[in-house]
Amino acid sequence: MRADIAIIGRILTHGGERVEVSTPYGNVRAISSRISGRDVIVIPRHGDSHLPPHRVNYRAIICAAASAGAVRIIAINTVGSMISPPGSFVIPKDFIEFTKSRVSTFYEDRAVHVDMSEPYCPEIRTALIESCRAEGHEPYEGVYVCTEGPHLETHAQIRMLRSFGDVVGMTGYPEVVLAKERALCYASICLVTNTAGDGQVDLSQIMSVESKARGDLARIIEGTVSRIPGRRSCRCCRALENAEL
Ligand SMILES: [Zn+2]
């Protein structure tokens, strides 16, 4: 199996072959498919048993993408937003994290410090933004805040997080860092499923927003895959240069 691009998250795929990719961190179930004429591997982040965000095997997922040959990763995340309404899309330009228990590096025994001044690949971000617009959605750009979960945020937490970021989710980190540690291009499209801090979150409403957006999201991903240039001219491939002490 060879793939140009990995897609992490839930997306409608037409056909495709179920595959299992073995990695040093565990096996990953995925779908090998073609989107917009390119070979892709679609990796459902939460697996068949819908693991909670703090138990997702992020290292195995990034490893599986790289093992399949993908040097580009498009991540799909759902978020609560402090800047835009449910149903809108946000393309993160930076992130902050408040996680606690997640292994967030491939380099546990070596002092490797990857630069995070540009955490998300500008080429994939541009493709995502253009593709959103082509589907009639003006995407917001903002700072993604990753919380540990699995509980949703308190009002006090939201008041605090508002001063740091724009959207809140539980799955964007450490994926973004692990991709950088493998010198892969990585960017995310976040579907806003609720307004963060706006009273009690109704999980059935979140599922309803997700289900309504499924078609648009699939078309945005198709458009993004077709817009990503054949050759990388971003700096992502040089992430490990001069990064080790
Ligand atoms: Zn890149």
C-alpha cells in the first residue's frame, strides 16, 4: 500500500480497501482509497471501538501515515468554538495545549527540539482554505486549544481559554507535534459543533451538526487533496535539521 496523503478522522469514502498497518506503537486500522486521483490512507482516529481522546494512540497513527508513504496529513477535528457558529469551519494557524497524560514525542531518550514557529503546513492550510471557499464556506483561522478531556470545559475554563485561543478540542495534540517530529506536512480542518461556554453542551446536537456537515466536509477534503501541490516547497521536510542537541 502506498499513499501520497493521509487523512486522520472520520470522512465519507467511496469504496476503498480496509488495511491494517503495523507500527512499533501498535497496529492501526485504516482504509486505503483514492480521492481526487491520488492515493490516500484514511485513518479513523478513534478506531473501531471509539477510544476516548486521551487514549488515542497518536504515535501509532502518525507512524502508520508515514509507513504508508504519506508525507502530507490532513486532520479532521471537531471543536467547540469561541469565535464562530456551529457548522462553520476553522483552520488552525497555531495551538496551545493543556493535556496531562499523553506521550507527546517520538524522542523519549534523545534531546530533539523541533521548531514549532509554524506548526501547521502552509501549503495544506492554503489548500484547505481555498477548498472551503469553493464549497461556499468562509473558514475562520484561529488558535486551537487542546484540552485533556474527556469532560467538557467548565465556564471558568472557557473564560480562561478565551484569552489564549479560538476553538477548543481534545484531539489536535500531540498529533501536530508528532507529525513535525517525522518532518511530515500536517494541517487541520476543524468542524465547529458547538459554541464553547454557551450553556450545557447537547451531544445529540453535536452529532446532528456532524451529520449535516458530512457531505460538505467530504467535498472540501476532495478539493483539498486536488489542490495540494505534487512537490513540497514548504519547510516542513526540514523540521529535524539542527533540532537535536
Ligand atoms: Zn508542509
